[in-house]
Amino acid sequence: MEEALEKALAGEGYFAFPGLLLVRGPDALSFLQGQSTRDLRRLSGPMGALFLNHRGQIEEAATVFPHPEGFLLAPWGSLEGLRARLKRYLVFDRVELLELPLYRRLHAHGREEVAESGEGAHPAGVYPLYALLKGLPLLSDIRGELPQSVGLLPLVDPGKGCYLGQEIMARLEGKEVHHRLVGLRGLSPSQEAPFDLLLEGRKVGEAKRVMETPFGVLGLAMARKELPLGEAVEGGGGRFLVEPLPFEEAAWSGRRSSG
């Protein structure tokens, strides 16, 4: 596991996530245009997309690939969750949602592709830690948050037309959001996330994920923008240092535990 993590952090190899959803039919384009934050008329290669609720909060996310019959969606969460999210809004659309036994390959250097096999991939258990160290949130970390707050505004195409959550996105355009993603470094043991983060008894954020790593206890949190980096906060029965994302590579090696 540690060897795979070291290779991934060096930009070598890839991760493989099973299960893709083929969206096809005469109304596939118009349906997805009304659901996702991206303008799929411009799709020529892999494109990250968000699926929001009517409050502009993230419900699902996926990488969209072009396909001769429509669009391939590789979920950032579960295939079942993405399929249920889309099916909820299918009414009279002539659209079919077909699950395919394919893999999303995410290379450590960033490239994504569709493959028939996950052979040769890094162990799946390495990805949550790799993502944390690189400052890449999991879908579970950002579900229910605004794209602006979690650094995913580039996945929202302005002026693409109406889609679920678009009214809120338009209302917030150019406005500052009050929260941001930050890293957490454990200074003392804590309970499992999620839990509130407190500074002098006042809530300043929420820990989304906290995990034991070879570099100590690390985590990811949504915090108020005025909370300074380097500040010590409390939550879940423990104490944490607020750090920028991604975690610095020099700090990984310097603080790595002997175990």
C-alpha cells in the first residue's frame, strides 16, 4: 500500500473505478444539458460535471466521456447514486440509462480514460489517502456544498442555458462565498468525522473526513474563510491544526511516522 501511494504521489500509475453509465436516446443531450453544470455541446474529451439540487448544492458528480450512442458517465461516487439521481428527473424524456461493465481510469498525472479492465491499477484503498494529500475531495466530502465553496466553480459553465440549480449559480455569480476547503492535522485523538469545528467555543467549520495516515492524523474540512490557516481548532473530542490544501510534500516526508 505504501509503495503504491508513493508511486501515485510521484504521478505514476492509475486508479480504476468500476461501472459506467451510458445515457443514450433521442433526448440524451437535452436531458443532460438540463441536469449537469457543463455545456455538453462542447464535449470532445473527458469533462468533469456536477449535478446540483434546486438550492445549487452538489448532489452527484461524474466525468462525462463522448460515446457514439450518447454519453458515458463515470460517477465520482457510486453508480447506483448517480443513476438514481438522473432517473428521478426522467419524465417524458426519450432516454435510456444503461449500466456498463467498464472502468474509469484516473491516472495519477491527471489524465482520464475509459477501459475494459482495471488490471494494473493501484489498490482502491489507496485512493482516499492519495486524494486527501493532493487536496482532492471525495464526493462524500462535498455533497451538499456549493461548487464555489469547494473550489469546483470551473465545472460550472456560465451561459450554457437552464439546468437544475442554475438560478442559484447565476445569483451567486461574482459574489464571495463564506466557506472554503481546508486541511486538518490532528494534534490529539478525535472521534470519526463528521463533526463541528470550534474556535473559542464558536463554530467555525465542519470536519468532513479525518483519517489515520502514515503522516499522522489528517483530514479535510469546510471552514469559514476568516479562519486563519495555522489556527488550532477543537472538534470531535480532539484538536486540529488548520492547514492549506494540498498538504505539502515536504511535510509528508518530514512528519511521516516510523510505523
